[in-house]
Amino acid sequence: MIETHLLQRRVLVLIGGYGAGKTQLSISLAVQWAREGKRVALVDLDLINPYFRLREIAEPLEREGVEVIRPEGDLAFAENPSLPAQIDGALRDPRRHVVLDVGGNETGATIVGRYHSLLEAEDVAVLQVVNVFRPFSRTVEEIESMRRDMERKSHLKVQGWINNSNLMDWTTCEDWQTSVGLMQSLVDQSKIPLVTCGVNPKWAEKVGLPWEVDWIPVEQYLSLGWKSPVKGLENIEEGKRVEKSRQD
């Protein structure tokens, strides 16, 4: 059973392992909120790799109504990075909805931990994104170990899981069902609810997987591996068309 109420909170903190798909999911959530008329800030705290950047598509996102906030320059990748004051401002502003894309290891958790006093508020949800086909996420024990490590470093508690499992274009329905079974075991053992699933709607249509209303449509806004733009605004426009056709 999926418990989606946590997605209604004003601030969503997305943590998870390297390659779990947090950035694609963060963009999709931010764009979805903006299309609902919300004032949205997308905070890029994925500072682990200098090639992993949102700023290349910041302009088309801002045209969608999404403000992209991220550290700039060499200090962004220092051991103790300098973080912009806009992050604190966005978290304190009750009129703004915020998505935080957190780096995929303990360093990322430590960085977001600087804001733990603000992120313990009732309008914040801390969600762990899981791709069961990525290293260190292939068993319940591995995922739980990662959760405990990130909680210790960030001083935050994971409140829900997001199943974002895929093997890119090679994902089969059997792969998806494998992820569903593992995530159910994870929910049973951790007593932490499944909040939603991130699914590419084009893939679901191609393999004949019926769409669930609780899923988040995840488009590929960034190319995988180094996060350079994939058609930038064109992909956002395509996302609009896919969303409209589903509603029709």
C-alpha cells in the first residue's frame, strides 16, 4: 500500500545511494508542483561529482516556474562547501515549496545535516529514493544499512521510501515486479511506508504496464552518467504533452 500524504508537505528532502535517480525525480517533482501553480525552489545539494549539475537546464526550469538554487564555483566542491544563503531563505519561507536533491553518499548527508534544525519541522518529509538495481541497494539489509548511515550523518530520520527502480531502457516488467517485491519486504522490516514510485511513462506504455495514479512520472531531463542536458526545454515540453494525454 502506498501512502502519498508525505508528498503533500512543503519541503521534500530526497536522499539515497549513488545512481538512485534522485536528480531526475527531483526535477519531475519540482516541475509537477510548478504546473500546479506553486512557487517552487529546487535545491541542488548533489555536490559529490562536479559533472552532476542542474545548472545546465536551470533556464528552461526557471521558465517552468522552478527556481534552481545551488552552490557555484570551486567552493561548491570543497570538503566543506560554501552554501548559498538562498537555501536557508527558501526553507524558512512558508510560501515556497522546496525539493532538496541530496548527494548520494555520507558526504551528501553531512551537507544536508547543516540544515537539520529547519528540516525537523512538521511540513518537511525526508524520503529515501531506492533503485534496487544499483550497488549497495540490492537487498533489504543493504538499503537499511544505507538509511542508518545517512540518518546518522544528516541528523534526520527517513520517513518514507520511493521506489525508483529501473535498468534504464533495458528494464522489463519482470524487473519491475522484482523491485516491488523487494520494496514490500523493506517496508515490512523497516516499518517505514512506501510513499510513491518514480516511473517513466514512456517505458510503462512500451512494456504495457498499467499506470497507477499514485506514481510520479519521471522524464529524462538529464543524460545519464554526466548529467548534461537531454534536449533541455524540449524534454520539459514533451513532459507536458505526455501529462496532458494521460489526463485526456
